[in-house]
Amino acid sequence: MSSHRLTPATLAIIVIALFGGCAQSYWEIDNPYAGVDWKTVKRVKANFHTHTTQSDGRFVPSDAIDWYHAHLYEVLAITDHNRVTYPWTGLTGFEPSERSKQRFEAGDIASDDLTYENRDPKDLGMVAIQGNEMSRHHHMGSFFNDHGGTGDIDSSLTAVGEKGGIAMLFHPRRYKQSLDWYTTLYKTYPHLIGQEVYNQGDRYVDRLGGHRALWDSIMVDLGGDRPVWGFSNDDMHTPGQRGRNWNILLLPEVTPDEVRRGMTDGVVLYVYAPDGHDGVAPPLVESISVDLWAGTITVVAKDYAIIEWISNGKAVAQGESVNLNEIQGVGEYVRAVIRGEGGFPVVGTQPFYVKGPGEGR
């Protein structure tokens, strides 16, 4: 008895026959949320940019951790400048920075003292991310490794990669680097996963459109060659800088491996709430789905006023669904921005990279 195997060529013929001779009548849409089970998903609150008295923050590490734990964060990266404040179970072995000691003597630190206490993330039900803010060049978050930073960004990124870590650009509109400088970094270092699109509220928005405008420009310039994920972080130093920016990782379980996967694969929503946790709760994204044949992307949410769709830096549609066939000149990607009443709070999706029928990859 002979067996028959369908070759790729045979499958192509079948597809052409079934769909009227059209070899590709569907859209290619890279959906970072494709693997999310929306019925069982855990929405995990995370901040990836936090300072303590180990560098120029006003809180000892244990106080910073306790505040985020009390406000239901399950993932926290302490990112002191060029200093790895980790593990949390060994905090009593650290010394405050000289700058912190001087601030304490001047009465400029909110903590009663500089006594360090340990914290066990397992007891708190949290994931503690090892990392720091490398700030001897364009500031950058380094995660899941112990590299403290070098004098130039290429050397720092190389070291992070060699140690198996990942990196994120911090507050990029603070600097005056060219667009080509950014795209070259992303092309060179695959473990550079993305950048902040909101930082410490919404800083530097007056600089050429702010962080989101730069993000859009970078994605256009890359032409869909690789994803660049967007994040929203407190960059917390002082009490007033806590809890306005956070990320929601969409995970099956809360483990270090799943957190890293969510960050690396873009399985995350970013949030900006100007009034922090005392204000209105941000819109809740209930599901995200893609229909390749119809060319649609749908975000189902509640407690929102408007959903905007952005492509190549321009608003191209509104509503829960966007039909790519109805957008003239759709670019390399689209992304959704879900807004509350009056425009805030904001919840944003990652980009969906798209190719139209016949374009191919």
C-alpha cells in the first residue's frame, strides 16, 4: 500500500484552485498576542525602571519594593545607575551610594534612615528582575544579567548579549541621536528588545513629538525587518513619580521565564495614567484577534472612550476593529491606542507588522 505526501508545490496548487487562482488573497499580520488564551490569561503588572538609594533614588530598596507590592505589581526591576541591586534576599549586604548619604545628611531623602532590609520575592508573590540602568552613554535598561555598564553603548550591548541578557532604551527623546543611529542599533543587536514610549509620566513630549513619534519613525525606517516593542515605565526616584506608568504582561503564569518571554516577544500592553492609582482605572483589554483573510485586527475592551489605530505615525482609523483593506497606503505596521474619557488613561498595544495580498515577505 503506497502512501502519498502533500508537497509544498501540491499544497500551493490546491490553494490556487480553491481560491480562484489567487496565490495569496490574505494579509500577513504578525500578531504578538496570537498565543494569548484570553479566558485564562494573567494580566501581570510590571515596572522596569526603578531607582533606590543605591544610586539617586529617595527610597531604600525594601521601601521601593514594598510600595510596588502594595499597589499590586507582580514584576519589578530595580535599575540603579550602573549598579545591580540584586538579589532582593541579599539587600542587607549593600551600601547606599555616596550621593544618597549626602542627601540623607541634608534631609533630602524621604526614608527615616538608610537601613537596608531583605525581601524575598517568592514570599511577596513577585518576580524580581536582575538589572540596572547603564548610564555612561544613552541610558539603557539591562535585564536578566549582572553587567554594570561600560563607557559606550556598543560595548555595553555586546556585554549584555554575551551574558544572555536583554536591553531596553530609556527615555530616548532626551537625546539628540539620529534616526539612523537608532535603527543601526536595532539591526545590530537582536537582544535590544525596544524602548520606552512613556517615561516618568510623559516627559520630552515637546521634543519632535516625543517618545511615540520617535518609536513610529524607527519602525518605519526599519521597514518591518524586526519588531521594536514599546514600554511605559515610572523611572521612579521620588514619591510623586510612582505609579503613573506601568506595563501589563499577558502571561499563562507568573515566572521569571514567562516574564522574560513576554518582554522579548512583545506580549505586553503599556499604560499611562496621569493621575496614578488614585485616578480612574485604565481601560481593560478583554481580547485581541486577527482575521488574515478579512484583513482585520480587533481589540475588544471596556471602560474606554475611543480606540485609535496608528500606522506609520498617523491616525488611520477608529473603533474596535481596523480593516486594512479600507486604509489607503497602510504602512509597515498598525498599533492601537485605547483611551479613557478625556483622552486618559491610555493603554497601548504593540505594533502588528503587516503585508498586504501579493506583497510577500
